[in-house]
Amino acid sequence: MKAMVLAAGLGSRLRPLTDDLPKPLLPIDGRPLIEHTLLLLRKYGLTDVVINLHYQGEKIMRALGDGSRWGMKILYSEEPRILGTGGGIKKVEAFLSDGPFLVINSDILIEINLDKLIDFHRRQKASATLVLREDPEADRWGAVGMDAANRIRQFLGRPDWTGERLAKRMFAGVHMMDPRVLSYIPGQGFSSIIDAYVEMIRKKDRLFGFPFKDYWIDIGTPDRYQKAQEDLKQRRAAFF
């Protein structure tokens, strides 16, 4: 199984830390942030990886190389103009289209059993499975509405829903996709994967939420970056 790491963001909320260093290379517990993601993928046998790049992408390529030091094969997809979460995935369609694949954000730290996620995706016969977590501020992050059978029915209130009351969850930045998802993404230019998911819901395609309760943090602001450093220092999270 292949994986894609989304690493094209500008990291603007982390400035000045990201003035001279892209966010995926910020050090966490002695390693670049993105290296923690690569080691998670390797742990579960996902060693064929593509990383999309935009802001200071050449520094990421120099730091990671071809992935051979971790027993991985890393390819890069450079985006002179940033393409968004949908457009970035669509650009590497040829690489990803031969079977189910995993997409993960490069700016999170997460303790997750990917074998269980993959098994859940297969058992549900899902077109896409998103890792979802409870969060009291789910609306602020952008709530995902999930029914009692873990079926995703809404993103940010879209599309309209008149059925049972939905549980509000927060997307944790990890998702499994079958290649059919790629057909919902526009062929070129900027797009969000959320728009593709909303269209899939409208067409009654099978989107599921994988309930997740273990350690997760988004390294999106200086405060959360500091918290992640402290969590690993105090071993509140056990990474590699």
C-alpha cells in the first residue's frame, strides 16, 4: 500500500519559526516533524511514499533524500502554485491509482494503529475512511457529522441532512482512500478534498469515520508546537 504525506503548506501561523525552515522540518524531540510521520508509516509497512512540496520544498528534499536511510522509497511532487488538499492528491493520481492508499498531514503527531484503520476501511467496504476524534471545539476546527453506524453524513454542515442526530467529530488529518475518490477531484488547479467528500456524500458513496481516542496534536501554532515538545519530553506520548 502507498501513502501520501501532505507537506505543501506555508506554515504562516508558526512564523517566525518558519521564516527560514518549512514546518515539516521543525525539530520535535530531536527529529524533524515529518520524520515522525515517516517512521509511523514504516512501522506499518507503508514504505512507498509521495510527498507534495511548495514552501521551501527543496529543503525538505535535501533533508529526506530518497528515503533509503529508513528503508523507504520517497518521491516528490512539487507544486509551483499550491494546489490544496484535493489538487495535490489529484496531481499524483498516476502514482496512487493502483489500489487503496493512505493520506496523512505532515504537521500532526499521532499515535495510531494503522493496521486497525486499514482493516476498518476494508470491512466497511468504504470508498474513504477518515480518522475522527471527539473534541469540544469540533465546530471551530470544522465539524464532521457521523451517524451511529460511523457513516459520515456531513462536512461543515454540507450537504443538508434530515435523518438522525449526528455526532460531531473533528478530522485528525489521516484518511484512507480507494482510487475511486480521485474521480471526484477536479482535473487541475486548486481544490479541497472536503469538496470531493461532500459530493461523494450527495451521491451516497461510502464514507466512514474511524473513531480515534489516542494521542494527537496539530503543530499549527507556536503554543501547540511548544506543547508537543513538552509532551514528548515528559513522555506523555511515546514516539520513535
